[in-house]
Amino acid sequence: MFTLPDLSLLRQRALNANQNDVLTAMGRGAGDIEALATLLSPAAELLLPQLAGRAGEITAQRFGKTTQIYAPLYLSNFCNNRCAYCGFAANNKIHRRKLTVEEAVSEALLLQQRGFQHILLVTGEAPAKAGVDYLEEVALALRDHFAAVSIEVQPLEQHEYNRLFKAGITAVAVYQETYDKEVYDKVHLAGKKCDYQYRIETPARAAAAGMREVGIGTLLGLADWRSEGLALGLHLAWLRKNFWRTSFTVSFPRLRPAAGAFEPFSTVVEKNLSQLIFALRIFDPDVGLVLSTREEARFRDGMLGLGPTRYSAGSVTSPGGYSHEDHEGEQFSIGDQRSITEVCAAIASRGFDPVCKDWDVEFQH
Amino acid sequence: MLTIASTTFKSRLFVGTGKFSSAAEMKQAIEASESQMVTVALRRVDLENPEDDIMTALDRDKICFLPNTSGARDAEEAIRLAHLARAAGNTPWLKLEVTPDPRTLLPDPVDTLKATEQLVKEGFIVLPYMNVDPVLALRLQDVGAAAVMPLGSPIGTNMGISNKLQLEIIIEQARVPVVVDAGLGAPSHATEAMEMGADAVLVNTAIAVAGDPIRMAKAFRDAVHAGREAFEAGLGRQSTSASASSPETNISTPNLDFISN
Amino acid sequence: MENGLTLVDLLTELNLEPGTVVAEINTKIIEQDQYEQEVLRDGDSVELIRFVGGG
């Protein structure tokens, strides 16, 4: 069972780090948690270009000059939880929709036509509306159209993940949102998501069920981002130790202040996000790092080769949004609005190879 | 303190009992080493010398016996030897050695895994001797090995740690204790293994054939202790992914002007 | 071989302490508390094994 140790001593030491400590930390081998804390420290911000350089070297060595491309496919925005920060919260009066299996296939084929081979099925957390039976049906309907189909849905039991794996799902993303229990309890006001422990054990269940890849992450803007970075590193190291056959990714959804919407508890600016990415890359050379369309095109283009390995493109975050251009019932607003063609062109122009297909459904039969 | 299969050991030096010039010297060397676990082998009784019995030289109240399956060339032979060992010593502890090539005495990965899985099911505390193969180490742990024993270098070569990189990986990924065994020819080799984070080492030849085995046993005792102290005191870790550039110079510094805030 | 020779008898004849030796008769391991009962027959193949020094 993963439990987060007390990080306060580590954080204190990191706050006192100087530039020499940062340079030493950069030279340390992977997996060094003290080094991670130092790389996340304020002192490290002054050496951001050096961190970027080191992160870039490691990324090139492990991943080559490639970037994987995927698209999210929102199946349903019904949700039983009341999360203070999310557009899908149960108490929000938005247009709710759940795609039928046929509609899901229709949306998916649109994505396929546009060139996507990797898609991420997303739902709010409402098992009665979009439970395992439904997800299994959708998975089976889509499996032969895509190289890889992954899910970001409510936390499931291990046997349920196993069912979905057999139905063709290759990867599971489930974000703790925040590893700070106090903050967690403050923003999760109702619904099963209030159970911090059940959620934090979910990546392990997915890995134990045989999923090829498991994605973790925190919502930046809730608790202090340096602590979240440390917690992510520890969770990742624990998962690797206990599930050595599994691949892992980390995502970085970042709350942006928006009028009338949830006010983030802390501001995490692009510089912080980049430092977090560089630090995690140095800490774990093999973890996939995902940058979604929440971020601006300028930032995403600039970060190519410096750590991130997977980009979404042309994303729409409302169910049925690919066929109907109105974006009612969105989960978050898009920073990078470019199409897959534009994103791939930008990636290629910077000397990287956009990879739309990195697996094959045949491997999983 | 080192714990293997719920048994704690104050000493992280295990010693083999072979190749000593006499039982008396063996006994004194083991005492000098302060080791709490020794390996023993199984052989046909020498009917010409019926009274020659290693068991009498060692006090089993103070020393844990770790029977090995040396001589086994496949899983079946190893399992048979394991049963004999359990009967002979009334102990579930077992150092599993499957060495089909009598020249190199390198461990067979396939039959080692097979035998480990079977013997764990039968209730043995299995410590498999293995090559420095990180994936094999994980597979052995998955089937219940109580510890893993990657070699330092092939038996008899005395080369110390011959595959540092992969041994580091084994140690990093291990969920059970890692005991480096075989080929540790000098105390400095043992120190090196312990500084890398190994949980224990097993030494036989280097002590048994030394000019003064008792003195050498003490040297190894001190070497293992020093290495462990250094590790726990927080040695600077060497980078397994070190690239040519050192931190102070030669780092490319990308242009980060694209970051808006 | 005498009739009715037990394993213990054999070991004593060979000057071996029964407690220090493992015996296999026709490849089957005999438990030490059975040594007195185990009767040997003509044609039996007996292996006597004990611990020796080893790495």
C-alpha cells in the first residue's frame, strides 16, 4: 500500500539549497529523492536553463526525438462528485450528455480520419451512467479502429480494470489531484472522490490488473507545487518498484484563473510548470510526460525536447464535441486550439517526429 | 540489522565453509569473521573417513546453516539436493545453485527460476545464486525468493564486482535483500559491494586460501562493516545514467524565452 | 547381507553417527526417526549423505 511519508524535513532542506547543491543534484543518478527536492527548490529556478538542458539530454537519450500524439474523447460529463475546481461538478448546471456506443464510435472515427491512432476515453465519475459495462462495450467497439485506447474515468476495482484490459484498453490515467490530504478534503466536497485513500491506491490496482501503462498526476494550483512534485516522485518510484512490468506517465493539468470559476489556492506559472517537468525528467528518465492542450501553443512548442513526450491535439472536452462544434459542457477551456495537422507540423518543424501510432491492437489479442 | 525471511542478522558477512585446510582452522576463521550464517554443501559420506563431520566443528545454536545445492546441474537435481539438505540439517534455508557448466560454474537462469518457484511452494527459504541479470532478479522475487544472490564475478576469478551497472540496477529494484556472492577476492571488493547498497556479501575462497585465514576473516569483517557504514552515512551516488558532460561544464542551455511567466 | 539389518545397524557398522547422516534408500529419503525401523533388503541402493564444507 502506498503511503506518503512526511516530506516536511526534505522540503525544509530543499528550501535552504544553493546553486551548488542544485548542480550536484543534477549530476546525481535517477531515483534520488533528495536530489528531486533540490531540483524543485527556489534555488533551482535560477538555473532553469541548465535544468532544461539536462532534462533535454536525458529525454533525447531515452525517447529519441519523438513526440507521441493522442486525442481525448469525452464520452460522458455526468458526475456524482462535487469537486470545487471542475466544470463537471454535480452541482454545476451544465448540459449533461453521455454518448451512446454508436455516437462514441462516430466521434472516434472522426478522430481516426484526422489521423489519431491513440485516444483517451474520458468520463466524469458516474458509474450508474457510465459504468464498467458501458466502458467495456465502447472499448470493444473501438479496439479495432485504434492502435491504443486508454481511459481516464472513475477509479475502478482491479477485476474491473482487468475486464477492460481484456476488452482492449491499454492504459489508465487517474490523477490524485493533490497529495495534500488537507487540501484534498477542502476541494472534494461530495461523492466517492472524497475517499483520498481509495484514489491513491488506484494506480496500483490498474497496474496489478495488467494495464500496460498507468498515468498519475496532480492538478497544479491546489497545494504547493513543489510538494506535489515531491509526492509525485515518491508515488512514481513506489509504483515502479512494485509493478516493474508497467510503464508510467505523469500529466500536469494546471488550473488557470478564470472569471467566475474556481480560484486556485496557489498560482503556478509556466516557469514553475517547466521546472516541475525538468525535475521529474531528471528524477525518472523513463517516465512519459504528458502536456495537454490546457497549455498554450507557444509554451508547448517551446517545451519540445525538454522533457515532455506526449501531446494531445485538437482537443474538445465535451461529449460529442468533435461532431458538433459548440463546446457546451466543457471540462476546461483549451489553451492550444490547433488541429492535429498544425501541431504535427509545429513538432516536425522543430526537428521532432510526431508519432501518431506507437502500438498495435494485434499485440493485445 | 539485516533481515532475511524474518530472521535478523547482526553481521552482513556470510562465509562459506569450503577449501579450508582443516576443520579447526575453518572454525576459528568463522569465529573471527563474526558471521552468523555459513554455507555448507552436501556430499556422499566418505566411508574411509567416517568421523570427518563438519557439523561437529560448528555450533548451530550460534550459526545458521545455509545448505547449498552445489553440484546440481538442473532443477531436478537441485530439488533433490534441497530435500536432502532439509533432512540433513532440519532447516528450510537453502542456497540454490544450479550450475550445469562445470568449467565456468555460472548459474543456469531457467532452471534456477524453475527450482526457486517449486522450492518456495514446498516451504523452503530460497536464496538463489544468479548472474547479474536485473530481470531475472525480479522474476525470482516474484516467485518468492527470500533474497537474491547475484555473483560478484564468476567463481574462482576473484575479480570482485565485474558488472557494476547491472548490480546497481538489481539493488535499486530489489524488494528483498541482495547478497553479493562469488568472486569477491579482496576485502575492498566486499566494501565496494556494500557501498553500492548490497545488503550482505558471501565470501569463501578469499578467506579459506589466504595465507592467514583468521586474519583475513577479520579483514573481511571490517571491510563489510566499513562499506555498510559508508552506505548508511549517505555516500554520494554515482550516476548510472552519467553522460559525458559534468554538471559544471558542457550542459547545453536551451533558450527558455518562450516561457511567458 | 544379514537378514533384518536396519539402517541404524548399517550406520553403526560404518562408524557413522546416525544423527549426522542423511540416508536415501532407492532414492527415497528416510526420516531420521525411522532409522531404527527401516530394514534393508538385498539389492537396495543406499546413499549416505552429509554436510561438508562448501561455498
